[in-house]
Amino acid sequence: MNILKAKDLFTAEDFPIEIRKQVHNGHTKIHMHDFYEFVFLETGISLHTYADKFTVLLPGDMFGIRPMEPHEYTRAKQAVLYNILFDIPALGDDYEEIRRLPGLKEIFEEKDSFEWRTIHLPLNKQISAVKIIKSAMEQQKAKDAGWKLAVKSCLVELLVLYAQSYKEMSYTPTDEPGGQVSYIYEALAFIEKYYQNPINVNQVARHCGISADYLTKCFKKFTGLTPIDYMKHYKLAKSVELIKDPKISIAQAASETGFDDHTYFSRLFKQVFGMSPSEFRKHSFPE
């Protein structure tokens, strides 16, 4: 397995932060690295494998990878990723405070049972994230006086943005009575719990106590996606976890992820991943 080393990727001597823009198409081989990495997907789509879990990454998704933990990208389509690479010394005196923030506490404590969460940033925070990242990249390129301080400041700002979004994902309806954010995360929790059933927007909205039109409006406002789009991609990611098992038929994988119409499942799968489920199994998980 390919191991990426900080000494080979961090271009500035004695400065353990590096920010890169990548465009992925197709497959990126499984790899690990000896530093922390945060990833923000600006545009495109990709399947991401991490800790034996499959996630369909969509624009606005943000996640982190700890040192020496393997991951890979497959079936990427014009996926524009920003990779924020760093080591703990980069955070300096701010580390102790940062490591206690929501979401960051878990990654820095390195609990074996911790499953890193991919979060979808609200649209306003997506815009902020891109602005922060591009500012850091400009400083990194120009290397004017004080550029290292500026890049470190951007890194801290980005980690705080992640922590704030992570905390919002933990909201319940009682945290913000009647608030739009609480409806979104209640809807996400419902979808993630009942994805194996053929649920629709009306059912999700009914669970949240609002109309389907209002749920769609809120969902689109905060995520840039419709509830239907999110459900489709979440179910497809779960289906990939089943397809990798040769003992499970394609039809069974479809049924167990809430797709009653197997023809529709195959058509949607091919639309997203560029090949049918059976072709995907053959190419991605050869016997």
C-alpha cells in the first residue's frame, strides 16, 4: 500500500501545513499518510472508501482522515477536492483548545471505535470554506511576509467551521424549536435509519411535522440538495457495501437498500457511477 510522507509533500521546510487542489476522475489507489488530512469537495462526485465504509461524496461534503488510516476514491467524476494536510505541531498553542471542539475531540483522541463522520456543509459555510481555503492557497503560493501565520490562521478557521457544522448535526428538534436547521437534521436521521425501506419525501416530511414542499425548500436552502437527491445517493452508497459481497445478489442489494424496482436501481447506479452494478462489482471487487 502506498504511504504518503509529510517530508515529501510539505513543500515549506519546518512548516507542517500544505494545501492542495486535486481533480479526480476514475480511481485513486488506496493509500495512507503519516499526517492528518481534511478534505472538502467543491464540485463533482466520487465514491470514497474509508474504514471499510463507502460514502458517495457530493459537493459541499467535508471529512477528515487520521494518520495511517487507509482510504481511496473510486468512480470519481470531475471531483474537485481541496486537501488540507497538517501535523499537530502546526496548531501550536491552539491545539489544546482545538482538540476539545465538537468532532475534533474524537479525531485527536484517536479512539479505535470512532467512526469519522462526513458532514455536508450548509451553503453559506460551503462558500466560507472555499474562501478560507483559497486564501490559504494564495498565501502559500506568494510566500510574502507572515504567510505562515496567515496559512495557520486559515487552518484554524477551517477547523472551527467544521466543528460548528458538526455540532449543528447533533441538534434535535428541542434544541431549536421550529428551526429550519433542526428539521434538516431530523430528516437526515430519519433517512439514515429507514433507508432500507422505500421511503419518500412525504414520509420524511410527515416525520418532521412539516409539509413536503417546506422540507424540500429547507433542504435545498441549507444543503444545495433536494431530499430526493440525498436519499438516492445515501441508498447507493449503502448498496455498494452490499455489492462488494459476492454472496449477495444485485437484486438483493437493491431490495435491502430500499429499491423495489431493480431496473430503476440499475439505471440510477449506472447514471451515478458510469457502469451497471454487476460491472461495478467485476471491476471494483474482482474475485
